[in-house]
Amino acid sequence: MSKSHLENRFIQTWNHVSDIVLEREVILIPDRKFRFDFVDYPSQIAIEIQGGIWSKRKKGHNGGTGLERDYEKLNLAQLNGWKVFLLSESMISPAWLTMIENCMLEIASPEVRKLQAIAKKVCPEVFEKEND
């Protein structure tokens, strides 16, 4: 899937404030096709970029049906143990992203992050299947 200008801005800002590598466009909920914009597995934190929130159009994510789908997606993620941050354009800032990074670091120790990196190298097919 192509990245929006807000997702590109997020990636640039994230890389400026953090060394944590995030997975992109990840399916987290079993038997559902919902994709999350950015994911940190060790901390079980997902990040969703919310574009077009000030649009007068009530289609896509802004319309009733789109909002219902988004609510379902977020609720199911929480029921599966994930913490989800929703970011608007103005929240793609070093201050917000540093707060999110601090949450990730507090939840997942450096040891857990090292083990995940080793597991990805040893069994990359397991991690690739998670995104199919």
C-alpha cells in the first residue's frame, strides 16, 4: 500500500526521535483484514495516522460506516492486548512521538527487543506470515 504524505512525515519524524524500528501495515487481529499503520511488537503498541479529520466530506474514515469500522478495529485490537495511539496531523511531532517511544521502552525491555531481533533473523518466515 502506498504511504500518504502524513505517513511519510510520521516516518521522517519517528526516525529523527527514535531508534525503534516499526513494522508497517500489519494485520494484528486473527481472522480479520484490518491493517495498522505502524506496530511495535515488543511493547504491543500500534500507531494509526488519522488524515482528513477536518474534511467536510463524510466518506471513507469520516463517514458513519468508516467510523464504525475504525471503532471495531480499535476495540478488537484492545481486546487482543494491543495499545493503539491515534495521531492527527498536528500530533506528528517530536513531543508526541517521544512520549510514544517512552511508552514502548517502558513496556518492552532491551532484552525483549534483542530477542525479537534474533528471532526475526533465525525465523523470518514467521514474521512474514504475520503480515500476509
